[in-house]
Amino acid sequence: MNLSLYWLSLVGSLKKVNAALEVLSAEEIRSEISTSKVLKDLFGDKTKQMIETSSDHYLLDKLDTLYKKDIKLICRDDRHFPERLRQKEVCPPLVLYCKGDTELLDTKGIAVVGTRICSRYGKEMAEKFASAFAEAGLTVISGLATGVDAYAHATAIKYGKTLAVLGGGLDNITPVTNLTLADKIEQNGLIVTEYPPEFFPTKYSFPERNRIISGLSMGVLVVEAGEKSGSLITANFALEQNREVFALPGNVGLLKSVGTNELIKKGQAMLVTSPEDIFTALGFDGAIRQKNIAISLDFFEKKLYNFLLDGEKHYDEIVAKIKMAPSELAPMLLSLEIRGVIMRLPGNYYKISR
């Protein structure tokens, strides 16, 4: 644990701290803050607080409080700090406060974001894409806001893993309507923030956290967004960070679709209509589309599953391919349907569930 980096995260402006860290180490800043005129000029009215909080005793007491709350702290120089957040364009946070499975910080992930007051279409698309990503083994990343974020998180938990990035501290999760969802994410995924537990979110901290949402991801999907939606800020961060941006086309008559349609119109986002579009764009044409659920299938179930990856198939085609007696095939199809692996369509066709 780097106490000096932790100390800087508590008291300094991130941009000013990063500027200082270009010429001095965190330890040097901590030891020289009380005597260096250059540092005093840089940090201004923060200097007094920085001096008062620089002792080991103060910092170790703070760390003990985190430990008692089961909060994991990862500093920027820690080997567990995610590589994607080290990129200069992300403006790397000094520390990350985490609850849950910190292994998810370095997994392949896709951000799913959108308006807080979404339409039924927005809800359905958030759930459709989040389930496909999670089933494919990708971590679904979002901001735990109401609307698209919440639907994406809740769906991802059912099929795989999700990671929520907060705009405040872990003791001040907002909105309160998402507290139950936050508990589920903590148990089955990861909640992360750069802010100390007691920090209450502000109108500035939400946009700041969006750079971490995009920074942790390989690409950002904007499901539905109005003209001034916060998810457009995430998309802009993604472009600056050289991440892929995807957007779903929306009804041109709805205000909730203005933002996504503009992203597409300006060429800032790739128009997508299915999860397959994103898998292809990110180069996941092969194994990534083999859902995790396939691992638990037996030989014949897996053979059927792989056969249906090419698209829907008629019952007769399945019989010919799988080479099972109808008396054995019918119970297997029913079992897979009940388990949510496949769907039966009109005309006796079958396809993989999405």
C-alpha cells in the first residue's frame, strides 16, 4: 500500500496532483509540502489540509476504517490496478475503492449506457444487449444510474458479471432506489469508485466518473440518449481514449433518441442493431460468442448448441445433424428450452436464446 498516493487522493485536485507527479514522486510531495513554495503555490488553499493529514497515524486510521467496511483499496502503482486506466487520456485516478470481485477490473468489458428516463424500447435493448454480452463472458460496465444503467446491470447479473462505477463514495450510493441492485452487484460483480466512502456525489463527479466507465471498457454502447444526456459525455470520453463507440438508432420523433441519432449522423458512433454487430467490430467472431452456459452442456447438447450458432434451424435439420432418435431428442430440446439456452419458434424452428 502506497500511503503517499492514498494521501494525495484524499486532499489534492487530481489534475494538480498529476502535474506534480510528473516531476516528483508521491513520497517527495508528501515530505516537501510543508517547505516547498512551488508545491504551496500549486495546491493553494489545499496546502494546510494536506500538511495536517500527512501523518502515518492519520492515514492508517483511515485505512483501518476501510478494512472494517470490507472496502478494498487499489492504488495506481499497485499491480492489480487495471491497465486500461493507466492510459494518459483517461486521467488515471490515484486510487480505486472497491467492493466485490476486483478480478473484474482487468477482464474484457463493454459499457452499456443511456438515459435515466428511458422508453420501453430503451429498456428492452439494454436488456437484450447486456444479456448477450454477459452470456458471452464479457463484463457489462455501467454507472448504476436509473434507466438504461440499472436495466443493464440487473440483466447482466442474471447471465454473467457486471461492474458499476459510482459518482460518489460507497457510503453514499445514489439513487437510493438502486441500493438493492447495488447489494446484488457487490455479491455477484464489482462496485468501484475513485471517491472516498463519505463523499457525496456532485454535478461534477458524475461526469468525472464517466471517463472511468469508458476507460475500463473496450467499447461503449449508447442505447438511448437525449440531446444533453450524460451518456454522451461517456461517448466523448471513449472517443478521446480511442475506444469503440456504438449506438442504437432511435425513432427520429422522440427526444430520447436525439443523442444517439446524432452520434451516428456525425460518424462518431457505429450504428448497430444486434450484439453480433459489436462482437464482429471488436473481433469476437469466434470463441467469445460461445456462451459460458455451453461449458456445462453435455456432448450432444453442446453439438446442438454449436449447430444453432449459425442461426435458427428446423427440427428436421437438427435430427439429421445430431443423429439422435426423436424419442431422445425431444426431451433434450425441452430441457434446453426450460433452462433458457434455446428458444422454440413457430414452424418447429429452434434458435439460441438471446
